[in-house]
Amino acid sequence: MLSITVLFTNQKGMRHLDLRLLFFFMLLANCLFAQEDYTTKLPVQVAIPPIAKLNVSGTTLEFSIIGDDNQQIKSPSTIGEIWLNYSSVVEPNTSNTIYASLTSKELPPEIIIRLSIGPNAGAGLGQTGTPTDPIVLTTFPQPIICNIGSCFTGQGTKKGHLLTYSWDLLPNADLEAMSKDELSNLKVGIMYTIVTNE
């Protein structure tokens, strides 16, 4: 340890002063006040690439088109619910749209299937899309939910948009021309596609 003795004169005479303690406090003060700030702030931007995911949740729907003796049932029998869930990240000034179309050509031309899209159930966050008016499903893709921004609806039933299907017969449809087996074994596929609007 460094020891400094200082000799100075005042009005009362010569005095010796041991500055060991003074030097220690000066050194301590120098260390405390001479510390530099080693913190640096850098702006960071995270770019999330555009993405769109689509999911259909629920159970299989079953329709009864004919009853005993090939009699038309006025109200279709539907079992289960189908919910359309999606997640979307879009670039500025773009949006996504969901389209629906029939993938099966087994549906007789006399029978039409209507699709109604409910509003978003409100379980997610962000700019969820706006449902269109009900449509008649065809093999040509038609928009069903438009103006989807960056959002998510949540996943599973009771989240996203409820899809309601109903069937009808065209005027002058002749069910007698179709066999009961043909009508009762109909399988119709529906495809949902999410597309980015540039």
C-alpha cells in the first residue's frame, strides 16, 4: 500500500499529515465516477414473411336428400358443425381471400348446395376477414371471406367462421330419374383455398 506523508505549514506551525486515508477515498471516488457506460442501443427490425394457413375443424356433415319411397325431404338433415380457421400475415397494402369450390363432379345437376358463412366467432386477434353473402357451390372457386389482414382466428370448433350448408333442388328436378342408391351414396368434396390479393 502506498503511504504518502505531506509536510505543510500553517499558522500554528509544522504538521505532518498522513494521507493514506485521503488517497484511498480519492482513488475510490475516481473509480466510481470514472466508470464508462458500456450500454449500446441498436434498433432491431424483425421481418416476418407473408404466410397463410387454413384449417377446417369439426365433424363430417351428412345430408338426407331422399326418404322412404324416394320422397323429397323438405328440410335437410345435417349432423355436426364445420368451422373455418385461418392464420394470416400479409405485407402492407395486401390482403388474403378464401375461396370455396366443389372438387367432386358426382353431384347431380338437379341438386344445388348453398354455403353460408358466419361472422368471425371472435376468439382470435387481428384483421379477420369479412364473410360474403351465401353462395351456390360450383366447381369454379368463389370468394367466401375477403379482406383478411394479419390475424389469427384460433383453431378448433367455436373459433373462426361457422360454415352452414343447405341443399335444394332446381325447379323441375326429377328425383325419380335417379335411383335411391345413387342419391344416398353421394359424396361431395369441397376445397377451401386462401389466396393473396396483390
